[in-house]
Amino acid sequence: MNQKIFNFLTENLQKTFNLPKYKNITIDKDTIVDNFPWTPAKYEKFKKLITETFEVDVNFSNTVGDVVNDIDTKYLNRFFGEIWKPKTESFSYTGWAIVDEVNSLNPKKVLDVGCGYNQFKGRINNLIGIDPFNNNSDYMVDILEYNVDDQYDVIIAFGSINFNSYDDIDIRMDKVVSLLTKSGRIYMRANPGILHEKGPWVDVFPWSFDIANQFAKKYNLELLTFKKDNNDRLYFVYQNQ
């Protein structure tokens, strides 16, 4: 769950219902928004604040957690589909150099998770690019919904497994490892927690060497490489054992 959006919603709900008569109200991710003791004016004011803050249409009829996920999905779709642009040429290890690196392995199948504009398509052999937000991908799908029988010799995840909580990262790492062949490699670029300048509500997970090593141990991976790339990003490579 996007903690930045969740905190914003709950803080404003608390401000709305901060009178003593509302002291028994529970505000958490499972509370149904429609069940708060709204007056029509309060509800319209709250909905207007949320809609204008995130600049997306919001379905308020579900739980707080559902509303957060709805906003997060729509906000990320707008950010990565319209605002974010790739800077492939600016990276030493996770830029165009990765093309020769991966092709040297002669992979039969390569998966680019969160491929964005699918720039490696046609450059890296046998590559399929998936991305839930960009129609330049081969399949517009989130990694968690990418259900195939295939396994991949190489999986690339440049900046795509880098959002929301540790649990969100973990469930995606679990899915990626399940798609990896024995001795296959995962090439990753990660953000150590630097906020996106044009995406203030993107909840960036703070990757580090310790976190990368934790996942290596958990999923029986060998951490072959861990380096600092340009733009203060982290580059690391796992190999399946």
C-alpha cells in the first residue's frame, strides 16, 4: 500500500472528525469511507480535496485501503504514462551497456519487468517487455498478474520493483524468482529512497545493500554484483542457485 497516500487520507479524515462526539470512530485501512458520519457538505469538501490533490477520479465507496489503492493505481498510470521519461543514456551499468551484457549470455528468453517505453526491445535478443502503465510494452500487465508457463534466463527490473512497502517489494520479488530459470539472472536498478521530483505521491522504497542481501538469502539467490550507478541509483545482479 502507498503509505504516503494512506497517511494523507487518514490525516484529513482525522481533521474532519476531530470533535469529541467522534472519539469512538475508528480510522484504518478497513474502515468503509461511506460509513463515516458525514454531512453532505463535509463529504463533498473531503472528496474535492482528495480529487484535486491527486488529479484523478476517485471511487470513494469502498474501504480506506481500497481508496488508497485506487488513487495509487490511477496516479501511477498518469505519472508513468504521461510525465515520466526514460534516461537510459545517463546510466553506466543499467543504460545501453546492459544490451551487450545480456546478449553475451545468449539467453533464450528475457523478461523486462516495468519496461516503460520498451527501449531494449529489438536490441536484447528474445526479450518480452511488460508494463502496467505504458502501451509501448508487449503486454500491459503488472508482474503480479503476469501468469505464464514460461521461465526466463534473464529478468530485467530497472526501477520497477521500487514502490510502496517492504511487503509490496517482497511479493514482487517472489513472483520474479518464480519466473527465473535455474542459474538465471536478475538485473536490477533501484532507487535508495529519493523522491521523484515530478511525482510527489510516488512512494519510493529505500533499497540498500542490506535489503538486497536479505532478499538474496530469502530466495536462495547469489548477489553477484552491487554497485552505485549514475543518478544515485543502485545496480545489482542476482543469480539463481
